[in-house]
Amino acid sequence: ERVVGPFLQRSSMELASPGIETLGTMLQNCDSQRTSDFLQTLAVCHTVKLDEDGMLIAESPDELALVQAVADAGFAFVGRHMLGADVVHTVHGPSGSKDHVVAQLLGFTSDRKRMSVVCPAENGEAVVLTKGADSTICGLLAETLPLAAQHALDTFAKQGYRTLVIARRRITADDYSDWTCRWQQANAALSGRQELLDELAREAETHLEYLGITAVEDRLQDGVPETVASLREAGIRVWVLTGDKVETAVEIAKSCRLFAEDSHILQAVETSSASETISCLTINSVENVVPKSLSMVLDGLSVSHMLAGAESRAALYKLAARAESCVCCRLSPMQKRNLVELIHEQDPRSITLSIGDGANDVPMIQGAHIGVGIRGKEGSAAVQASDFSIGQFKFLANLLFCHGRKSYRRVATFLCFFMYKSVVLGWSYIIYAHVVRFAGKLSYPEGLDMIFNPITSCAVVVVMATDFDCEDMEAARSPSLYRPGLERAYMNICEFSKWMILATVQGVLAWTLPMALLTTHKQRREQEREYWEASFTAFTIVVIIIHLRLLVVARKHARLLGLAIIVLEVAAYVPAVAFLATQQGALGENLYGVPQRILENISPKEIGPLLCVVVVPYLALLVDLMISFIFPCFVNSIRKLRG
């Protein structure tokens, strides 16, 4: 019942650590058999394999660490082979090599929270070797867990270690024969097979004898505390959903700066109802607590109560929304997903991101809007189920603050710009349709409509793909720059309205001024030669206005590539028009000879078209600057009145 020290550590000089020396002493005194059984159980109860080079391969890094640790203590797992339908684990111990037949493997699942192997003996008896979470194994023990072991579990949990309880059960020959027969029948069942196997596994894993406990340090990756602090500074609410014990999760949360030093922590652990959970989270009158210093801790039982009803679900969200950070412990994979979906349900405008590295994080990753998988020792299940994959947790800061922030601004501006340019052109159709009383006449020559999208789309793609407002290093150092994304600053009703108002004003100016200055009402109605000259002038103005707007919205429009693309696209308009103006067919019938006539007739008395092309875009640019200045002031005034 004594607690063995840190025997998992390996000395850099390949010398035995103090923990291994302690184990050696225990193997030589009165505790030798108990210690030997404990270590042999760890050497046998696992799913570790050896590759061709003799290296250990495991599904879980914790399982691999335990097998390596008992090997350092003198009980080395050296291989496995088949013996008929059974698997044989070979363990090399102080007294030599020994084969352990594993007839049945009762695998680990997130619901069972334990795994067992059934090892039959030559006399027909069998022993069940089990390891699992203390919350599960303690309820399966024949006797109460020793006080020393319980104290050790609490101590390890407070230090942030992940603990397991090791136990076993001896089965008589008759009982094992009967159990094996039913196991084989359950395996052959055509319906309800898994339920039958689970029931037999529960039957075998009862009245267990306590052997010992293990504690594995789950070390934080480099940069985790700094990354979590950056996320909180950016205004992102951080929730930790884990299967660890409450004490372990709280210590990890503190070590990674999830909880501030002055944070007021509310806990709801092992509650019996939703009302009790709510009372635990609202006790001590937290109204006087600064919201930014409030944190919450819940366990799986409390979460299950809160998720059971609609009212309690809403209450849980309201309570959690007050907290800057939240830790939920002892959760199953589906509970993790249910909590993520709770956010969607209660706040449809919220955007959730789940990040994990293990198979038990897959439901949570799939339930979020954005799933991020960390490729590590826990396998590739999380990576395969995710939208993005990163090598370490600290890279999440680059993903959000650099790539995510730039992508949001670029995509939002890109979408607004595409709708803007269509509305600018569309107002000419609307106005002219009223002039001709919806007679179905063309506003622009056929060829100009055809080249509009190609001549106004390429530049915005290149400019938005290369445009940036600050360097990545600066964005990573300043998490506050991420807040416009959280506030939807570039894509919201107000911002979209500003774009549409601007498009309306500029579209009306681009059409009405050339028409009013260069044509009469009769010429517009009958589409005489002067009308097509004014129409061509208006279209040219629209193209110029759209590209001027692109220069305004581009944060770094002076970049050589972006500026060159804009100039090239505007310049490409000239040969395109020149080609269409020489076509007498349907493609350029109304445009034929129009540019030539405008250029030939330019004189001090006939400077109207050229004057419109020069003056109207600058009027539109002035309107752009005025709206960009006045509109935010108007929106802020409305918000103040509402507040």
C-alpha cells in the first residue's frame, strides 16, 4: 500500500532513478509478491505491439509509457505470438521469461473507461487483469480502496498527472468455463452482439482485488500557456473539455494560464440534479465579481444533468457565457460534442472551433464549425476528422491570428466587392428601363455587357490574394488585431449597407450625368447615335469607378503586383473596346465606330464625353470618401441611442 516514487523518469546517464531503486528494494522484501504482481499486470494488460526492429508501438502514449516503465523496473514485454486462437504475451522478469496467454481482450472504450485481459491457467482457472480510471475501478473492487492509495490519487491529480488503478480477479475453473461458453455464444450472435459482449465484460470485471496505481505526467507542449493567454487576450472564450479528473484538469488549466491568478472559480462537481448544479454555479453572489475574472469547473455528472432538459440547457449556457473560461471534466466523447452543439443551439451567431489530438476528440471536432486536429502520439483519428491539421498546439495562434484573420478580411471584402460592382452596373439598367417604359431595350452595346465581368474580376482576385494590412509577426504579437473578426466588422448588415449605398450613388452618377449632359430625352428613347456615345461613356466611367473603389479598399494598394494588375486590367479595356468597335455583326452592332467618332470629334466645344470620363469618377471617389467617413459616425450614433 506504499506509494512508489517517480520511477517513470530515466536518467540521462542511464542510471537507475530513485523510483526504480525503491521498486528493487520492494521486490526483495515482504512486498515482493505484491509488487511483482503489479508490474506483471502492467506488462501483460495492454495492446502494445513490437515492430520488426523491436520498437514498441502503441495506440496510446500513456500505455506505451507504462510498458516502458515496467521494462525499466525489470519486467520487459519482449513480444507476442499466436497460440491457436489465443495471443501469448512474453514478459522477461527477474526470474526469467514467462508466457502469459491472453484468451480474451476486453477493450477500452470511452464509456467503459477501462480495459482488461483474461489469462487462463493450465489448471482451468483464469485471472482477469484490469486497468482503468479510478472513478470506474473503485466501484468494481471487492474491498474499499486503501486510504494510502486514495491519498496518492488525490496527490497525483493535484499535480496534473493522469492516474489509473490496477486490479485483478481470480476466476475458478467452473466459473471460467461457463463464462467462456457464453462469451463464444455472444461472439456468434447475429443480433445484439455488442450488448451481450459488454454485459459479459461487466460480469468478469467485478469483485476485483486492488494491486496499485499509476500516474503519468501529461506534459504541456511548448508554447501552450502563451497561446492560451493570446486566445483570451483576443477575446476568444476558451473551454477545456476533457476526460481527466477534476483536480488534474484544474491544475492543467492553471499551468496553461486558462485561469487567471485572481480568477473566481465556481465548481459544480458530483451534483445530484440540475437545480443543485445551478445553485453551485450561482452561490456566493457573484454579481460583485468582475466578469473577466470568473471561471467555471463542471464534471461529467453535472453536465449530464444540465443537458437533460431545455430549461437547464439554456441555464447552463447563460452561466457559462458569464465566465471567461470553463473546464468540463470526466466527459465522454459524446458529452463533448453535446456541449459544442449547445453553443450552436443557444447562440446561432456564435462560431465554434474544436481542437484535439485523440480519437476521443473526434465527435467534438466534427460537431464544431471548424475542427483542428493535432498530429501527435495519440494517432491520426483527430487529424482525419478535422478541417485543419497542425503539428503543435502553439501553431493555433498562427492559424487564427495570421491566416484566419487575413482570410476573413479578404473573403469578406471580396464578396462585398463582387456584389458592389454588379449593383453599380445594375442601376443603369434600372434607370433606363424606366426611361423606355420597360420596352426591353439595351442600356449598353451587346459587346460591353459581355466583357464587363472579365474586365472587372481579375484584379480583385489578385489584389485580395496578396493584400494585407500588417505583417504576420505583428499580428501574432498583437492578438487584439483579431477582434474585428469576432465582431464581424467586415461582413455585417451595416457594412453591407454601406457598400450598397455607395454602389447606388456611384451607379446613378455614372449613368445619369453622361446621359443628361450628352443626350436629349428623345435621343435616349429612340437610341440615336448620341445615345450610344453616351452609353459607351457611362460604361467607361463604371469601369473606372469600380477600379478606383478597389484601390480604396485595398489596405496595401501600393504593392507593385496589385497596382500593376489594376493598371493592366484597365489598360486591357482599350484593346477590347477597339476590337468590338470594328465589328459590324451582332457582337458590336451598336458599338461600331462609336469610340472613333468620340475621339475624332474632341474639340473645345465637343469635350463632353472626355470631361465626363475625367470628372465623374472623381466625383464618385469623393462620394466614396464622404460615405466612408459619415457612415461609421451614423452607425455609432444609432448604437449609442440603442444603448
